[in-house]
Amino acid sequence: MAVQVVARAFIGRLTGWDGDRPMGKGVHHACDGRPARLGAHLFWLFRDTHPEDMDELLKEIVDKHPGGWFQLEGWDCFCCSRKERAGVDAGDLQWVVGEECEWAYFIDLEGEDPVMVVARRLAGQGGQAGEAAQERWGEVAVVFLNGKEPNWEEIERIGRERYGSA
């Protein structure tokens, strides 16, 4: 019997920070949101699959699927593929809603070099499903989407050591 990894995450368009609260818009990702899985998948989607139209890819991931994703790998979304809602619509990143997300991938395409900020929710900063929770995120790594692929396992290890269990 295969063990399903549940490490929920958020994927979002970063427009800035308000202290340790990200500003922008994002969606929920329900299944295996660890850096070694979702982080790597996002990196390769942006870098190799859509290098010339990263903004269009970000619109596809965030704007066109406001119900969020069960698993982005395979394009399995809640709003189209499953005809259901994850319970969280796309929304402002500074008001991330519960769901016990451990990881976040904040995509910033505005600068000279497109980046993905990999963040980990700070221990004890959860929220109840359906309630607005001002999540606090700790930056673990800044990954240049046009650069060399990072060591995802190392990013995951650093995030857990630095910020504890979410």
C-alpha cells in the first residue's frame, strides 16, 4: 500500500511583503507540496516548459484555477478536473486561509530575474479552516527560475530546521 504524502502548500504571485506577510494572490495545493516534489515541479514548469511565457503559466496556475489544485503535476485541479472546491478560493496572500499549509511558493516575475521564494509556515502560526489567518512565513530560499536547479532536499531540510514543524 502506497503512503500518500500530505504536505499542503500555497502557490502565489508575489507583489511584495508586509513584514512577514506576503502580498499578492495565490491558490491552495493539497497534495505533496514539499520542495522536493512541488518546488521542483514548479521550477521545471517555469524554466523548461514555459520559459518564454512565465506570466501566462502563472495566470494558468493561479488565476484560471481559483479553486486550487489537488496536485499540479498532472493538472488535477479542484475547480475543473474534480468539479469541486478545495474550500479555499484564490485570494490575497496576506490572508491565507487555514488548511494547515506547510510550504509556500511565491512567484515574482516583476524583477529583472524571475524568482520563486520558497517559504515555510512558522510553527504555531496556523488557522482554522474557513477563518482568515494572518499566516507568518519564513523565507527558506530564493530560487532564480532562469538559474541552476537548487538542491530541493536541502531546501526542505533547512526549512524544517530553521522554522520547525508547521
